[in-house]
Amino acid sequence: MKDFIKKYKYLLLVFLLAFVLRVYKLGTFPVGFQNDEVKVGWNALSILKTGKDDRGNRFALYYNSFGDYRPTGIFYIDIPSIALLGRNVFAVRFPSALLGALSVISLFLIVLQISKKKNLALIAALLLAISPWHISTSRATSEVVISLFFTLCGLYLFLKYFSNRSIRYLISSIILLAISYFFYPAPRILIPLFTGAIIIYYCKWTRTVLVSWGGLVLLAGILTLNPQSRGRFTQVSIFNDLNVQYELTRMPFEEGPGKVFIARLFHNKPIVYARYFVNEYANYFSADFFLNPDVAKPARYATVGVGILTYVELGLLILGLISIAQKKSSWLPLLLLLLAPIPAALTTEDAPNLHRALFMVPFICIIGAFGFDWLRSLFPKKRIIHTSLYIVLFLNFIFYLHMYYVHNPVHLNLYRNDGASQVALKLNSLQSSYDKILLTDVPDELYPWIAFLTGKDPAKFNADAIKRDKGDWSTENYYFTGLRCPSRDAFTKPDVKRLLVVDAEGCATESNLINRSDVVFLGKILRSDGTEVYNLWSRIEK
């Protein structure tokens, strides 16, 4: 054990740094327990206790929130965390944070396998450990971070097989790569591309390798044939984009009568789809996407005032590309980087999308490490140059941490359901005092926060919650309504003597209830920036 620690002490330090950066105050930052996060926690708990998700599906592979049918792998990987750590925000976020930290080890091994240079591998691991893009995503219950971890592990073993030729490496690789399919849809496109690129790069056309690659392609194809697996892609893809459909269906007629050839020449499907794809793909390599804090989406993964890459990271990326162009570094990471945004470029909603494009990050870090190493080689005996590089990288990173912990809670809480946890806990303390609690569903239905954070029994709660797709529904004395301001009509009915109503923001300013002697305004639930998110009204008649 001592020999292992001595041999890999710097890698262990990098991993420890990555781990601390991803779990420090994890239950508090990012501020707000976002809707997707709390549903992960509640469904993981429901499966643990009942074997079913909150829609009554037993050990399902997909979960339908709004026709998206997201893969459920993250539910299952969260089960041990919730079983050990309890029903809290930290437990829900911990698996993606942990596997995000472990990814630095996988990346180290990949770079070591490609370059045989331990120092280069350490730099790449360090760049991933302090990557704002990867840290922010790892801390936000991200299934793509988990999928990326299994992908990196699988790619390392795939590369290892080419140098070792032990079949156990290849089998282990195929298993890990296949596992990544069940967390996020993008690997079903990327893994056949990544592994195919590696085969081409090393020119390893053996029957065993090709059969294994074919198995990955076949599994991806089988999963993609399932209509549920295409649910989210159908919603966001280029093929269903309104602008694309307009160009295909309306613009041919705008050419004028008798212009059939011209219409088909300029507005046919291959041309239109290809042009939109190229435009979207190009966005993922633009300085705007990398550096502009307001461009990369969704905002809930962003950091105010900071791009998804720092200026230092972008500089190192450019230097790494120079190193590759001069044939001083392997071009395989560049090939994989060019493939990484393809699934994201096939979508137009919330684009350019930093979540769908996260598979770019490890290869950016590898190429950045090439750039770091190349720059140091230009000044081999000037320690001040090397030290300055580390100082600039450190200062850039400190700025990111300051923006993330100090300013994000004020500027970006709107996108993370800030206030939902607070109102759920507030209602739990008041529940026994009322016969009926009427709840708005704006901005989202409050049932998962109430269920997960207030100790509800999944078997009993979900038996009622399964009716929610049919309209208004209730459980215990909670009544969930689709109204933004349910207080407008609720207090006109005298049938409930002890009534509590939760309105969405803005309702109180429009309400005349403040003038009624039998209704009391209990107050507001506020976001971290002081803006209101919910209003509470009460009537108790003795």
C-alpha cells in the first residue's frame, strides 16, 4: 500500500482536490434543489422502498416527466447514497459529484496510455479537476457526468487492450461502455464513433475488435429503436425544429409557381438538415460558447460572469492544437474532441447546450495538457515561466470559485427552483393545523419536494400521485391544482374552515384578500436574492 501511495501520490492529491471541489457544501451549492434533482431523489427512494418509480413502473429503464423519457440509470445509482445518507440534497447530489471526481483518475490513465508520460497525464487530470464546466455540472445531480465517467473508464480499457491484448480488458471495456448507455442518450451515438476512431487510429482491424465494436453499435441501435428512448431527442432535434420545418414545407412555395427544380435544389431535406447541423456544430467551437457566460445553456449549470472555459483553459487549448499541428503530440484526442459535440449539434432547443456537449471536456483537458507541456518545453530551464503558468491558472480558478459561491446564489437561483424546498418544509410544519392545503403548480408541481423532504411513505404517496396526469389531485390534506393563483377562488367557498393556500409569485399584488377579516396573509417564500416565489394565505374559523 505504501508503494502504491508513493508511486501515485500526486494523482491521489489531484483526486482529493477534485473530490473536495465537488463535495464542499454540496448540499447548499448550487442554491436551489432543482426539479430534476428532487425527482431523482424521490424516485430513487421509491424504487428502494417499493421497487417502482412514482408512476408505478417497476424497475423501468425510462422515466416520463413531460414526454422526454429520460434514462433512469441515475435513479438506481442514487439508491445506495440515499440509503446511507438519508433523504437530503447532499445524498442526491453525491453520486455524480463522486464519479465526477473519480473521472480525473480515468483521464489520467487514458493520457498515460496514449502518451506514456506521467507528468502530462497529471496535468490533464489537474485541468479536469479544476474545470469550471465539469465542476458545476458534477455538483448538480447530472446523469451526463456519470455517463462520462463510465465512458472514460471504458475507453481506457479499450486502449489498454491494444497494448496488452488481454481479452479481459476488452470485455471490461465493452461492459463499462454499455453501462453508460443507460444514463444518457448521447453515448449511444458517441461510443460507436469514439471506439471506431480509436480502431482507425491504431489500425487494429482484428475480428475480436470488430465484433466488439459491432456489439456496441448493435446495442445502441436496439436501444434507439425503442420509441421511449427517442422521446427527448424528438422534442429537441433539428428534424422537428420549427424553423427547419418551415423551410421544408413553406419556402418551396415562396420560390414562385413553376419553380419546382429550384425549390427542390435549395430546400430539400439533406441540404436543409446538413446546413442546420453544420451551423449548430460550429457553435460548439466558438469563442462565444466557451467564454460568454450568457451563451451556453441551460442556465442552471452556468456560473455568472464566467464562461464554461476560463481564458487560461482556452489559451492552453490553442497551444495544444499548435503542438498537435507540429506533430509533437498525439492527434487522437483532437479526433475525439471533434466527434464529441455531434449529438449536441443534432439539437436546437437550449442550444448551444453545455450539458449535452460535456463529452468535449476531457479531450479539451488532454489537448490543454499538450499545450501546457509544449509551452514548458520552450523554456526548459526557466522555472519562473513554469511557476507563472501555475499562478495564472490558479488565479483564474479562484475567480471562478468566487463567482460560483458568492454571486451564483443571487443571480441564477431563478433556474433552480429556489424556494421549493423552503415551502415544502414550511407546509410540513403547518400541515396538522389545516384541513386543506391548496397548492399552485407554478413554476413546477410541489409534490416531489413535499414527498422527498418531509418523510412521506412512497407506497402511500405514489398511489395518489399517479393520478396527476389526469388533472387536479390530492393526497392527505394536500390538494394540487393547475392554477397559478388558487387563492382567487378558494376563499369564496365556506366548506373548508381551516384552509391554507399557496400562490405563485405576483399573486398577492393582484389580490383583494388582504381586505378580508377572515383571511390572513402568512407571508412570502423568498429566493436567495430576496425575490418572492410563493405567497401563503390562511383561513382558520373556530
